Amino acid sequence: MGPLAVRRAGADLDLGPPKRRVLVVRLLLEEGRAVSIDRLCEDLWAGRPPSGAVASLQANVSRIRSVLEPRRLPHGKAGLLVRESRGYALRVPRESLDTVQFEHGVRQAAHALARGRVRDARREVERALTLWRGTPLEDARDYPFATRYAAQMEAAWGAAEELHICTLVHDAAPQLAVTAAEALTARQPLREVAWSLLMCALYLTGRHADALARFEQLRAYLSSELGLLPGPRIRGLQEAILRHDFAFIKRMAQPGFALGHDQPELHVGFTPEAHGEARPAADVAPAAVGPPGPDPLTAQSEPNDRLERPAMARPAQLPADSAFFTGRQAELDLLHDLLPDAERGGTAPSITVIGGVPGVGKTTLALHFAHQVSDRFPDGQLFVDLNGFGADGPAMDPEEALHGFLTALGVSLVSLPSARGARTALLRTLLARLRVLIVLDNARDENQVRPLLPAAPGCMAIVTSRNQLHGLVTMEGVQALNLDVPPVSEGREVLTRRLGAIRVRDEPQAVEEIISSCARLPLALAIAAARATLHPGFSLRSLADEMRATKSSLDAWSGTDDTADVRTVFSWSYQALTPPAARLFRLLALHPGPDVSTAAAASLAGLLPSTTRRLLTELTRTRMINETRVGRFVFHDLLKTYARELTQQHETNELRDEASRRMYNHYLHTASAGDPRLGHDVHNITEPSDPVTPERFVGLDEMMRWYCTEERVLQACLRQEAETGLDSYACQLAWPLYSYLTTQGRSFEAIAVLSVALAAAERGADSAEQSRLHRAMAASLGRMHQHEEAFQHLDTAEALVRAQDVERARVHLEFAALPHNAGQDYAALLRSLEALRLAEQSQDRLLEAESCNAVGWSLTLLGRHLEALPYCRRSVECFRPLDVPQHEAYAWASLGHVRHHLRDYEAAVDCYRTALDLMTETGDAYTAVGTLLRLGDTHLHAGDRETARAVWQRARQLVAGRPEAPPSRISSGG
């Protein structure tokens, strides 16, 4: 559990050179089982044993024996490092191994904690953790055989640390638990149990906000690194912290509950069998199965043999593996699972296509895996760069690749067929009786690849391509492995391996910025690292600053070698596009992101959606963009920078402006189509021009789904419009976005949207628009209980529209709608009555309906329920034909409140339920909370306690996790 240490009677023994230490580690991992000589040679020389490997192995064994058993007579029988028929075994007492001691200590601690002996448990687990002395299997960490074992040890250490944290919590040492959990989550950030224990410990030390912040930190990490959400247990813990459920939080710190099983049993064994893995097949001598085949020399002379069989060569064409390869464990595991397996049977070969954006590391992964498994293919490895995308001329003809493969397998030029079909048939004939690994790198399309694929089991082919090669996946059943950019942690490890741990450790912030600027693209990281290596006097901070300064271009990733120049590598894919697809690629750079729909791309390009779909398919197939969800497309950050450069080169300012306006019109008209149903007027929006195709919704549910999907895009468009001086667009788009955010109870974000629009309106000197925005600001601030600031906005709004009756009426309604004390209820009534007078005068039916609701609400707050009743009824009747379900819901809720106070509980329940149906239809969960609370009150007053409790529970579920308190009353809208 660290560097190898061998002791006898307390004294350290010197085993000698590193190779001997690795040999001892390899044998100790087997816990007394014998390992074959062939396997030891393969493992000690990382799959490439030299010709004298066996002799060297035997010499090292002899030297180790002399250290371990110095009193053994020459040629005497060994007692520790013994020779068996199957190989060598190291027989030492199990209890002398630190891994066994560690496992025993952790189990003892777990059982002690389960029996309530907290102090004993803490002492045992801390004693076990002291055995951990650094990197597991440190002497063999660069050897492939040690990787799996080291990962198992790291997992066992994490489990033990979690148990340790549990003991600290229960031993009244929560601050120590916080420190230990912080260290564990930093080292192993994917352990949700560790995050749960950290949150529990923080809560128990009184740091409630920090506990919730850690949950958000985990959620952001999982989303960015894996595209996942936290699991149900830790989400439940977050909710418990929000409601201060101390019993649940304490229970989460129990080892059985925290670790996800009833008994505190920890699996910390390190042998392959302990993890359900089979022992390597090379350790078992192969047995002959079936009758022997014909002698190859005899077979060649038989008169019926029509093919002159060549004497088989063993090709080894793989280029060198990368010395800096790191990570990609999930992808490597998947490729290992696809290896041919005689035990599974089957008649098809194993073929995998590795795809991904340019520079993501497809070839590097394929070659690393190929070197890892080369010993599984005793008949050789074939490799060819098909030059599908590159600067070295056109893509390679499959006939040329076939020529190279066949001659590598020993076919003479005289026997080489001339026709492609005959060459393919000959290749498959030869491969049918061989176990060969084939790597087809940088393929252009399916037609280039098909003639080179094996047809019988036993062989494996790995294809890398920027194209998706749909045909192979569809027709041949080929497995597809889509390679994404690696997580930040792997990017950091890449820089560590290339630059050294000290340099990376000394400038951690600069390293993070470099990784971010490179958008985690392996090629970009390699170029940045090479620049730092070639200029050791440059600080990483200066390189990070340079990248940030040139973020709008790819200059920081340019070079003299085409294969190490990001712009050039991207250009090979761009040049393969059809002209319409290339134009769409350029124009998509104008979109603010984070993703774009087919409909929006069509409006941006001024094309029909059907045409745009075909072009997006071409861009996706060539990996210039990615389709992350059905119909949603994203750029890699550096590819978007490349597209922006091309847009500046190929599109005039006028064409760029026209495309941007089409995009803004698309979002504005789509969002505004449903905005009135959310309760706000659409101001000064003209019909879109022909190239713009807004989306249309069938029902409110479809509209709300669109808003949910596009809200980040809408906010990005709003900011971009304001930054580029399109103030009228910014003001117009703010309204539907504000309406949506308000129905979701997200007033803080709504205020941010309104602030951008208000600044734009002030630049345009539009007093009416400024007044409307000030009113909306006041409403949002009121929902957040910032009443003083809200009244200031209303005073400003009123001063801006003294001569405009409709706007004055809406200002009056907002004054009346803000929360106030009993002494101001009468003033609110006067404001509402004045709004109603102005609405009747202007014959604005929507304003009249809202004003009636406000008057009725103000009257019922004053206890004048009978007077309020006709106003509330009139409001409901006015709203019905207007198709504004959000405001109609408010009116029904007000009527329910009046009915309740008139003790007409049955009618009140009907009104509240109608209001809730409309709120559900519009997704207005925020207002629904207050309505549910009042409905529960009505059921209670009617004598139905059970129903009241159920309704209140539903309100509690709705409000859980929301940043704002539920409304204290029903808003009058506006």
C-alpha cells in the first residue's frame, strides 16, 4: 500500500534494482498462487519481453531468494520463492501483507461501529489507515498489470475513509469529519457517499449553507464531467437539510445507511477473484481440442489445393504508443469487453468504430488499446493510415491498403490478385485461420473500410474516423464508440505527465485556465504542453494569459507541423463539406449557444427546415457539430472559434447582421406566440419576414416544454442583443422570458432579465417601455419581499406615464398588488378602483378583468366580503373569453377566498380547484403554493382534516427547494 517494503525481524531488506521489486510485487499480488514464466515475462517487460527475458527472470529470482533466505544452501530447496510446474510462487504468511492487515482492521472497525462501540471502531480504522503509505503498488505503477489492482486499492481506501468519517461523526468530532471528508472528495470526487458524509458533517457543525453549497458543487461537477445528476440518496439529504430534518441527517451518517446497505460490510479484497474477475488465460496451459489438422507442408502439395498458401509472417505494424497517454478508462473497458472470446462463441468478428471531433484522441486511444492487447493476437497486428482527412493528398484507395496487408501476411507479389474483390477474398481467407488485430486509422467513409474488414471470428478490427460511418453500424452491426473530450481531471493529468508534477503543482490556477482555454481537447492540450516544454522559462500563468487574450482565434494553437496545428486539423474536415453545409457551419458561429435546434438553425441560415435538417446531418456525420439530444446541436468550443474565424473571412458584415436578425426574430416570434397565455401583452412586434420560420405550439404543455428547453438560449440571445446595440430586440425578447421565469417562481433570474432590458430601454429613451419594465421589476422584487425597492420602481414607472391611461392603470394595479399592512389596505383599494375606472374608460377588457380582481381582493382583505363577491365574479367572466389562463387562475383563487370567508366552503373548494387546474396548465407552481394553503384552510374549516393535511402536504412538496418563499396572497397579475 505504497512503496514495497520487505522486513525481517524489524530490519529492512534491500531487494536490489527496480525490476526485482516489480517481480516481488507481481508475485505478492497472487497471494501464494503460482504465475507462469510466460506471464511473468509479459508483465515484467510490459508486453514486450526481450529474447533473453527468461534467463533474466531466473537470475532475478535467484537474487531475490538470496535476500529472502540468506541461510539457504546453494541449490537447496526454497521455502519462500518456490518453483512449481506452472511457474513461480511467493509463499509468505497472509497476515504479513499490509493489504491483509488493512482489510482485517477495516472489517473490525465496521463490526465495532455496528455494535455501538464507536471509540473502538475509530481506533481500528485509524490504525488501518496508517498502513496506507502513498501510491498503491508504487514500484509497479507504470506497469499495465498493476493498474487494475491499484484501482481496487484506491477504492478500498475510499471505503475505509468513509467508515472513518462515520466514526468521527458518531464520536462527536464533526469538525475532524469535515476535514477528512473534504480531503476524500478532493481525491475521489465521484464518491457520492463521501459527499453525503461531508454534507452531514458540515450540517452538524452548524454550517448549513456550506452543506448545501457542497451539493451544488457535486451537481455541477457531475453535470460537466459525466452529464449526470446526483443520486436519489444525496438528493434526499439535500431536501432534509433544507427542512432541517435532523433525524434523517443523523441517519445518513450511519455506515449502513450511508454506504447503501444494511450491514457495515466493506469489500476491500484485492485479488481478481474478489472482484469477480477471471485469472488471465495465459496462466493456464492450453489443451488441444479435436483432431490435429493437416501438416502445412503436406497440404501445399495436395493436387486439389488451388491456392498457393504463403508462409505466414507475423506482422507488427503498430506505431509506437503515446508515452503521455492517461485516463480513458471507461472507453478502454468497453474495448476490452469487445475482445474476441472463444468461450462466448459466435461467428462474427469484433469490429469497433471510434469516432469523435478532430483532435479528440481517436488514434491515440486505438493505439494504446492495441498495444495493451497485442499479446491476445499471436498472429500479428496490421495498421494503416487511410488518410481520410489530411494534408497528404487524397484518401488512400482500399486496393493500396489491401496490397500492404497481404504482403505483410507473406503473400508474394507474384501471387497477389489484381482485382479488389479478389484481394479482399484472399485477405479474409488468410485471416479466417489467424488471430490478428487490425487498426484502420483515419477512415474517410464506409466504402474505404469495408474491403479491409475481417469476416471470421478470432480477429478484431478497430476503425477511427471523423465521420460517423452510419452504414457500417447499420448494415454490418459494427460497434460505435463515440469519444468525447476527457474530464478536467484527465486534462490535468495530461499536463502533469508532460510538464512534470512540480510545475503543475506550483501554478494550479494557471493549469485550470489552460485546460479551460483548450476546452479539454487533447490535441490542444498537447500543443499547449509542447509550447510550455519548449520554453521552460515561460510561466504557465503567462501561457494561460496568452490563450485568454487570443480566445477569439486559434493563434495560440498554431504550429509549423500541420498535424500539430488545431486550425489546420479542423480545416481537413471543413474542406470535406459541401458548400451549403460549409455555409451553415459558418453561420452557426453567430448563435450564442449553448445549443441550437433545427428550426432555429433554419431561420439563421434562411433555409427551409427540411433542407437544414439534411445539412445538420452532414455536419454531425463529419463531427463538425454534435447532436447531444434529438434535434439539439452543439459546437465544441474550439470548433466554434474556428467557425467564427471562417465567418469573418467569408461573410460580409451585412450578411452576418442579416443572419443574426433572422435568428433573433425566430426566437422573438416563437416566444411571443405563447406569451399572452402566460399573462403579458406582446408589444410592437411585427410579423416575421419569409426566411424566418417561427415554431408553433399545439397546446400550452408543448409551449412550456419549448421554454424549458430554450431558456438558456433565450437569455444568451438577450445578452447578445444588448451587447450589439439591438435594444428594441432586447426589450421585446425580455417580456416572454420574464413571463416564463415568473411562472416558475424564479424572480431573481427574472430581475436579471429585466435589468438588461431596462438598460436597453433607457438607451432608446422609450418612456412607455421603461414604465412597463419598472412595473415588472416592482412585481418581481415584491415576490422576493424587497418592498422598499419595489415601491421605488413603481414611483419611477408612475412618473414616466402620467398622460397614458392604460399604463397608469397598470401602475395602480402593481401598487395595489404589493404586500402591505392593514393600514394600507384601503389605499390599495383606492388604487384598484382608479385602475378599474381607467380600464373602463379605455375599453381594455384584459385590464378591466385584472382591475376587477384587484378591487375584489382589496375588499376581501378589508373584511368586506359581500362587496368583493360581484367584482370577483365579474373578473372571472371577463377573463373567460380572453384565453389568458394565468390571470384567470388568479381570479378564481380570489373568488375562492371570498367564498371561504362567506362560509360557502363547497363553492370555495370548487373555485380553488379551478384555479389550480389553470395554474397546472400554465406551470405556475409558485402561485399554486399559496392557493393550496388556502384550499387546505377551507377543508379544515369544513371539518375535513385529512383532506386539509393532504393538500398542505402537496403545497410543501411544491415549495421544497424553491429559492423564494410562497406568496402570501394571490397576485392580481399585470
